[in-house]
Amino acid sequence: MLEEEFHYYKEHQTELVQKYLGKHLLIVGDKVIDAYDAYIAAYDAGKEKFGSGNFLIQLCEPGQQSYTKRFHARITFKNPHVA
């Protein structure tokens, strides 16, 4: 899940940092769709355009410490206490 997007980010991190330092990148496949100042703006745009679980949001900063792992998926939980 999202291996292609994360691989793309890692392979191009140096050039992406030069262009988008401090931004939250919305990545689909091997393409940066857009860059946002806030995570929530990137998430809202990604969810609207591609649906949950179909995009990567990556904070664009140098080094491995900037790698993120947040997953949003369409999962429905049934509450056993509600009929």
C-alpha cells in the first residue's frame, strides 16, 4: 500500500526538499500532485480527488526523521452494543 509513492519520495527527496521544503506533499504514483502548508489541507484535497487510502502525504524535509506513516482507510466498525 502506497509503496510506489513512498519510494518515489525517497528517491527524489533531495530535489523535492530544494523545491518544497517544509510543505506537505500530496503524492500519487510517481507524481507530486500539489504542496500544502498544512497537513489537513493536503488530506482534504487528497480525499476529495482520490479517495481515502489512495494517496501519500509526506512532510518534505531532509533526512529520514521526516518520514511519516499515517494511514487513512475506509473501514467500518460495528458497535456490538448498538442494534
